[in-house]
Amino acid sequence: MSNKTPIDEGPNQLKTFDFPNWLKFTIQYVVMPLAMLMAGYYLSGRVQQKQIESQDEIKKIEIASNLTKELFDLRPIEVLTRVKIIMRIVDKDTGDTIKKAVVQHYKNVLTMDERGELKFSEKKKQVVTDIQVAMGSSSNEVASEIKKQIGSDKYYLIVASLLDKSAAIEKAQTLRAIGYDAEVHYSVTGYYGVTIAKTDIFTARQVFERARAEGHAPVDAYLHNGSRFEQKVFPRF
């Protein structure tokens, strides 16, 4: 009985074909295993890709969570630097939430107390300095937003509060003679406040450091919003 190639043995017979043994062997032991192997690699790659994407999402969530938990134990410049990096890898909503939290925190740190005063503690001085550093060195958008929200407010930098009007005016005259924009304001407390600047908190920080270095401002000099001032008594115009 011989092997048949496509033969028509009748009008209703199907055409048949017997593959050579070598071709059957090749399909069974080479082509099929290779196809299965390639399919396995493809599916494995897809699974790994999904796992990586899932891990990335988990990592983003963990980073954002850890940032908000431990954020304010760090020095401000570290916070601002980390937030800048974090905002590149988390989704926009998470980034905006973190940004708002950081801005609000430092606004609270640099907010006047109930008397309208803000004293330059070491912490506050560090915050002001680090915000300026972050803005200057890396165009940090969080630092820029903080400065935008609080930098437009003007405050008086008070270096002395004296009961004697003449003594207060004399001190102010001395300070004006060496380049300070000194004034004397009479307060509801009965004291005469000697101020050397009316400016935003960031510029005031620089003026304060200069006056401290030159011996014209005590360590407890502070900013005031002017709400207690009743009258400017010097200079008159």
C-alpha cells in the first residue's frame, strides 16, 4: 500500500495528504515547543510588567504616606527638596495635596501671634532662609508658593520699645544716620516702638541680621503688623 498524495478517488471523496515523517517530527518537537516557549516568555513579561506597575503604584503611595508622616521633623530645605522630587513621581492629586500641606505648615510657622507679633526664633529664621535657598538654587515651586502667599504682607521690624519719647526719637535719629529707615510709633501699650524697616518677612530677616551684626538690634527684636500703633511720632512727614 503506497503513500498517497492528493488523489481524487471519486466525486465525493476528500483529498488527503500524508506529511513526510521529517516534517511531522519538526512540527512536533521543534516548532510547537518553540511556539509554547515564546508564548510563555510573552505572558511572563506581561505579568512582570503588571507587577512592576503595581509595585510602582505601591511605592508612590508609601513615599507619599511616609512624607506626610515624617515631613516636618526634617530641616525645611530637606522638606522642600524632597517634596520637589516626590511631586514628579506621584499623581497630580497626591502632589497637590502634599504641596498644600507643606505650604500651610510653613505659613502657620510664620504667622503672627494673637498680639500681631512674630519673633525670629532659630526655627523661624531657618524656615525663611531655607525657603529663599530653595527658590534660588532649584526653582522650587513649593517654596515659591509659600513666598507668594506670605511675601506680600508688610511688617514693622521693632528693635526697641521705650517709655521715654525723647529717648526713642534719639535712637531712631541715630539709626537713620547710618542708613536705616527708622521710625517711632506710639503704641496702645504706652510704649514708643522704634522700627527700622517696614517690609516683607524675607527682607526683614536680612535687615534683622544686618542690624544684629552691627549691634543695633537685640536678639529679641521682632516683627509686628502695626495693629497696636496709634500714631507715628517720628519722623513727622
